[in-house]
Amino acid sequence: MTRKTNLASLVLTAALCLFSTACKDTKTMQENEQLKTQVADLQKQVGELGNNLETVTADRDNLKKENDALKAEAKSRKPRKAKKKTSSRKRHQA
């Protein structure tokens, strides 16, 4: 009888362990799928940000060239300052 009880408790314990392990595996698999989805989404976002960075960099370079050209044009349009004339000595009347 003791043998049957021991065997039954062993089988019950094994069944509970297997069930517990199966639940953990299912939960782990669900978490794993969620993480895979998040990773895929983040990779997509990184790709989009990389494209945006290239676009913004190209725009910045074009604006810098345009700014330099406008500065050069503005510099050439500025009127040149006339040199100061040396004042002639005035005669003081006494």
C-alpha cells in the first residue's frame, strides 16, 4: 500500500511539474513573441530615422551652401567706406 501511495504521489508530483513547466513555456513563448514584435518595430523606426537623418543632413548642407553664397553676395554689395580726409589746418584768428 505504501508503495502505491508513494508511486501515486510521485506521479502526481511529476504531472504537476510538467503542467507548471508547460505553463511557464507558454508564458515565455508569449513574452518572446511580444519582444520579437517590439524589436521589429524598433528596427523599422531606426531605419526611418536613418532616412530622416540623411534627408536632414542633405538639407542642412544645401542651406549652408546657399547661406555662404548669400553672404558673399551681400559682402560684394556693401558700399565701400570712403577714407577719412585729413583735416587741413585752420588758421586761428586772434
